[in-house]
Amino acid sequence: MPVLEEIDITLDAREVVLELHRGKRAPEALVDETTAVIEQSRKLFRPRAVYEWVGVQGVKGETVFLDSGETGSAVSLNMGPHSDLMEEAEMAMVSAVTIGAAINDRIAELHRDRRLLDAYLLDSVGVVALGEVGKVVRRLAEKEAESRGWGVSGSLAPGSLQGWPVEGQDELCALIPMDRIHVHLNESGVLIPFKSASSLIGTGPGYPSKKVGSVCRYCSLAKTCWRRRK
């Protein structure tokens, strides 16, 4: 169960602002504000990741069957109508990433002080920073697949993939020791700290893509997400 802790996060204020404005030009003053927030946020980041490789037994209907990393027994994931995204998988990477709790605590403080713009920008910076940690995991999946001459699926997760509810976190996250990166699930199936995420990436010879691509078109938040990728 590899754990990654030495993760470098590089953020560009202009790119963050472009994402916030869905690619449209934004006031330069907002770029300056975001630059300041990024500098202040660096001491708040605690980036960590944990992942495990598991075998994929197959897909039946809306259910994907995986091998438990410890016992080899079958673990079923009820992924819904897009379970077919795992049909070509022979192995899968299950992972969780986080940037820690400190940034959420600081956002709460800013809200209490009525510094709403700073809170909004810090929250947005945190989302982008978490995405950068996720990229590290995705590159590892791509590298492993490449070493086998395989391709990769997109990055799939409960609560974002249509038909795979957030309650599916229970089965997925049970496959990795999230406590090693100080992450846990609350009673609603939400990862705590909030700036944390899980993912499932399939790999196999039948996938044509060598890069973990976007599955935004299948996302339950596709119409509202400010980070949607085409």
C-alpha cells in the first residue's frame, strides 16, 4: 500500500482564475488577489496520497467485481450504467488523495470574519491544488499501464460518476488504508477532510488511451462544475 507524502504542488494564479471564469478573461486585480491567496495557502497544504493495485474479475450488469488487495476475495462495486467503463480492465488502481484539514479550517475562519472573497478564492485554490495531487496518482497509473503495454480508463469516483452514488465510497475506500493519510469517511459517505478525493482507474490491453482522460460527460455535476474538462 504505497503512501506518497513528498508531493510538490505548483499553482499558477492566472490559470486558477481562467478556470473560475470558464476560460474567459478576468480582471487583472483578481489575478493579483489569487496570487496572494496562493502564497498564503502554501503553508496550509499537507498533500498525501495512498493507492493500491487490485485485480479486476469482470463486469456484470451495473456491477464491477474486484479482488480484495488482502484476501483476493471478490469485492463488488455497484457503479451504475457506466460500469462499462471498466469492461476492458484487468487491473485497477484504487486511490485516495488529500491536501489536509488546515485549509478548510482557514476557509471557515475567513467566513467568520466576513472575508468572503478571500474564502472563495482559497476554496478554489484548494480544489485546484487537490487536482494537482490527483495528477500525480494518474501519472503513476499511466506509467504502470505503459510498462505492460496497456491503456487506461478515465478516473472514476462515487458521487461524481452518474449512477454511482456517494455511498459507494464505503466499498471503494475499504480497499485502501486511508487512515495512513489521515482521511476517513463520515456517516454520509463523504471524505474528511473535505479537500480529499478517491478514484478508480482501470488498466488493460483493451483500452486505446495511454492517458487518464476526462469523464466529465458522465459526471453528475457536469452542468454546474466550474472545472469541467471537455
